[in-house]
Amino acid sequence: MKLKYPFTEETRNLLLYEYSCWDCGRSDRGLEAHHILGRCSNSPLNMYLICIDCHKVVGHSQKEESKYLQQTIKWLLSTGYELKEVDITFYIHNKLLYNISKDDGNADKKRS
């Protein structure tokens, strides 16, 4: 089966020295690169490193997606990653999700 918008080797290589789940922090489980907003883009901004156990329970709520997007962009910027055109396009298309507060109870109602 061919995946739509799989992460590129370059994107996967960004994770080479990451050894724990960004959600639960465990390092004793297999890790997977999760497409935060589905396979709509292979931008690293759409990637979240997660263990197989956490991946099984991803709920895809807007609040959860927003949390993952915010954590990913902070991590990428902390590594010195320079945004590319695919990243800027992805960000512009999904910028509302980057601004949703974790405490906003209406987050799921704001989805565009």
C-alpha cells in the first residue's frame, strides 16, 4: 500500500536522536511519526513523535491536534530547523490550530 504524503527521509531523519514519546515521555516502546492532521502534508510541522501505545488512543480532537502542532513547531525551532515552502504553506493553511489555547473549552467548535 502506498501512503498519501508519507514523511520524507529528510523529515524522518530529524527524529534520529529522539528516543522518547513526546506525549507520555516513555522510551521503552516503539516510536512512530504520527501525521497530526492526517496525511494532508508531509511537512515536519505535521509530524509528532509518539509511541505505539499513545498512537493507538489518539483522538484527533482539535484541542489535541493543536497541542501536537504547537509542541512540534517549538521542537523544530529549538533544533534550528529552517522552515521550507511546504512548511509555510502548511502553517498558513492551519494557522488557526496553532492559536488555540490548551484551556479553551470551545476549541473543537472552532475547526474550520
